[in-house]
Amino acid sequence: MVKIRLRRMGAKKRPFYRLVVADARSPRDGRFIEQLGIYDPLTSPATIRIDGEKVNEWISKGAQPSDAARSLLQREGIIKGAPVRHPKAVNVGAVKTAKPAAAKKVEAAVEAPPVAAAAEPEAGAAAETEEETK
């Protein structure tokens, strides 16, 4: 599969990125097929130069943009779509403690009605036995 992704360039703690088309199996900074643009996040405002025609050509051929590349392309208006939102992770500990408390409430609710319902037939059965003895 072919991906459109960011290739990190620059010095340590001074990154800039090239938007490239690369095989999905190649490393992040490894071999690429074609360069589509550049992105420098350290300038103010961030420098973004992307060849939209080449991007659309590669997408039509089946290339899949990475999450970061998709966000960048949407910001520039080259591809359409809502930004990808990642839901916050659920705290597993809170879920584990919440389930037993809810389970206890359910168990208490389930146990209470059968006891009352069971008492009524016994009372009716006791009344029937009294009538039979008379």
C-alpha cells in the first residue's frame, strides 16, 4: 500500500517535514516515491507548501494519507472532510469500580421482588390449608 505521510528532516530539536508518497513498509525517514510539499511548524505562521494536483493524483491512484498528513491537507483545503477526532481514553480503574457498585444495586433490586412475591403464595397456601382443615 502507498501512503502519503510526513518525512522528518532538519536538525535535532529543529524539525521540518516533507510531505512524501512512500511505500507503507518503508521507514519514516526512508525511501520515498515522490515529494509533494513541505511543512515547517517552527516558523510563525507555519510554512506549508503543497502541490495539490499531485496530492489529488496520488489519492485517485489509491494512496492513503496518514493522520498527520490528512490533518495538514484538510487545513490547506486540498481534501475535504471533518478533522479526525480521537475520543479520550476511558479510565479503566473507574470503570472497574463502577461496575461492582451497579451490580450490587441490580442484585438487590432483583432479590427483593421475588421474596415479596414468594411470601404471597405461601400466605394463600396457608389460607387454603386452614379452609381444608375446617
